Amino acid sequence: MGRRRRKKIVKVYKPKIPKIFTCPVCGSKSLNITINRKDGNAYVKCANCKLEWSTNVKSYEETIDIYHKLFDEYIDRLE
């Protein structure tokens, strides 16, 4: 007599957006992004090098979009 086979459980991994990002200026993982939907602004602050930056936000933008805006602006200033 054989026993029943177990069904394989397949876990689906869904990547999550990080809450703390890597700072493009100092390279440490201490960049915090807060989005205020009421004023339509996003504020970026690094705890290590005291970088502060703010920008306007569209209704569909998330924290990762703001981080890429900051990164693009920083790279453009270097060139």
C-alpha cells in the first residue's frame, strides 16, 4: 500500500520596494524619501551626508521614481 503524494507548494516571490535607498553622494544606505500627497511634494534626506532635496510629485509616482529622479539629476550635475 502506498501513501498519497504531497502536492508541491510553489511560493511566488514578489519583490518589494525598499524603504531606505543608497545615497548617490556618499554611497551609504541611509537615504529616506517621504512623499506628501497633499502638497504634491517629495522630500529626500540622507542621514549620513545631510543631503536634502525636494521635488514635485505626480499622483502616480512612487518612492522608486523619486529616487531615480534624484539619481539622474545628480549624474547630470557631475557631467
